[in-house]
Amino acid sequence: MPECIFCKIIAKQIAVSPVYENDDVLVIRDNNPQAPVHLLAMPKKHYAAIHEVPAAEASLFSDLFAGIGKAVEQEDLSRHGYRLVVNSGEKAGQSVPHLHVHILSGRPLHWPPG
Ligand code: AMP
């Protein structure tokens, strides 16, 4: 997806300092943070949303969550607690159509979310 901003970041056409990276997953800092720590974890393979990932590709999810675990450990987020958010679809607040998990931490996170 050449026009996808996250694909451009993954392809290193846009420079960022990764928080965590392996062959399958990239974790970066959100450039418009909604909490003292706001990370974005994304699979390197482009899918717009969870429901578009075929069953045959389900290992994408274990890879993604393993990458999230690494970033959480590295940034010591379990100390404060952290919240994972996946906005899916424009009406749910998704602005970048490349599957990604927000990792929010560093402040009290209230429930229910807005
Ligand atoms: P969502 O609105 O759930 O699709 O989340 C997309 C997130 O990507 C937003 O929180 C944006 O602030 C963030 N974002 C967009 N472009 C960049 C970028 N170039 N670097 C880091 N974060 C970005």
C-alpha cells in the first residue's frame, strides 16, 4: 500500500525512531500523544483492520501481541498499567487504515472510554 503512511514508515521512507522492531512488527511513538506514553504497534504486513486478516494469517496477531509485550517490558509500562485500543473504522475513530494497536500509559485511564 504505497499511499499508506504506516507502510511508508515501515519501509523507512519516513524516518522514525522505533521503540521496538522485528521482522513482523513495528512499535513507534504516536506523534499526537493522548497520554504521557502513547505507542502504536503495527504489523508490517498491510491490513486495514482486524476483520480483514484472513484466518490463514492469524499468526499476525500472536506476532503483534508478542511485539506489544516486548515494548511494554522495555518501556516498563506495567508499573503504571496500560491500555490497548484498536479503533476500527472511521466511525470508531480510525484515521489511518493500517491495523494498529494504541498502547496508552503514564496517567490514570478512566472507564468507560469515550
Ligand atoms: P487511529 O486514529 O486509531 O487510526 O490512530 C492513528 C494514529 O496515528 C493517531 O493517533 C495519529 O496521531 C498517529 N499518527 C499519524 N501519523 C503518524 C506519524 N507519522 N507518526 C506517528 N504517529 C502518527
